Amino acid sequence: EGMAALNIEGNSEARQARLDILLDQVGLERIAKWRYPHEFSGGQRQRIAIARTLAVSPRLLICDEPTSALDVSVQAQILNLLKSLQRELNLSYLFITHNLAVVEYLAHEVCVMYLGRIVERGTSEEVLRSPKHPYTQALLSAVPRIDGSGVERIKLEGDMPSPANPPQGCHFAPRCTHAMEICRASYPPATSLSATRIVHCFLYGRDSG
């Protein structure tokens, strides 16, 4: 449908040939194009969704929790597929997820958001290995480690405010143990820590005092 709407591959015969290529790319048998939606598993449906996006030859794919409803083994298959397609087709992904293991496996650059605003940004290694913003530190401290290693768990007090009515100043200030008066008065500007790293926090800004 997408190919027809955008007049991709011109005629029906060419589109069928393109469809076969897409099914090959996402690891599905070509006979799948004659099957009904209810005949597919969750993982197969996700592969079909990926094929549909590839049909229009995108440069950027927005993936919003693409593995959240899948079994762990199927999640790994889909992530490996996305990584393979990224290499083969030179794709860029905007990957939205709460699963930090997925972030570590797939991402090159990471943005951490709280109440709809970016609080920290950097390369995957920078953010995950050396978090700077108090929220990022608390987030990563909650990740369980099989070997029992890791930093001490940071417990956040209070409830998360409503995104529709965020607190004045830094949105994280009401729950932050490092909060200062300036944090409650104004939102911290972006502070550059390196050529690839920024953080929105007065602990690293000129007013940290």
C-alpha cells in the first residue's frame, strides 16, 4: 500500500518483486505475503512492520518500544535484525525505550529525558559508564547486575510530577537530593562537558557555586 501510494516501483509486477526482496531482508519466507495477519506471531508481525517501513527506502526509522511486547528470545532476534539492517542500508534510528540493556546494545548516542525534556546527552559509553545528571545516576543505579556489581541504589523520594503540569525550574528538583534554590527557580541551560556531551544541571554550570 505504501509503495502504491507513493508510486514506488511503478507497476504491480515490480512492486511484487520489491516485496520479495523486503521479506528476504527481514527474514520471512516469501509465501508470507499471501497469509493473513492473524496467522503471524508477534515477532513475525514486528518483522512485517519493519519491512513496511523499508518499502519507502527511509534514511531514519523512529522505533518506539519495538520489542516491549515480545519474549526475550524474540526481542534479541529483532534487535539483531535492526542492527544488521543498520549496517547494510546505512540507516539511522531514533530509538525510544525504557530498557537500558537495549540502549547499551544498539545506541551510539543517548539522550536521557525526564518529564519530556532532555537532561543529559552523549555517546552511549559516556552516558552509561559515567552518568552526570542526578536523574541519570538514579536511573542507572536501578539496573540489576547478575554479578552483583554496580553502584549503590539511589532511591528517589516523592512522586513523579505530571508532565502536563511540571514544576517550576528544573523538573527533577523536587526529587533531587542535590537541589539548590536556583534549581527551583529556573531551568538549567545546557552545559557542555565535552565535544559530544551535554548536561542540563546547575551542578555543572556556572551557578553551581
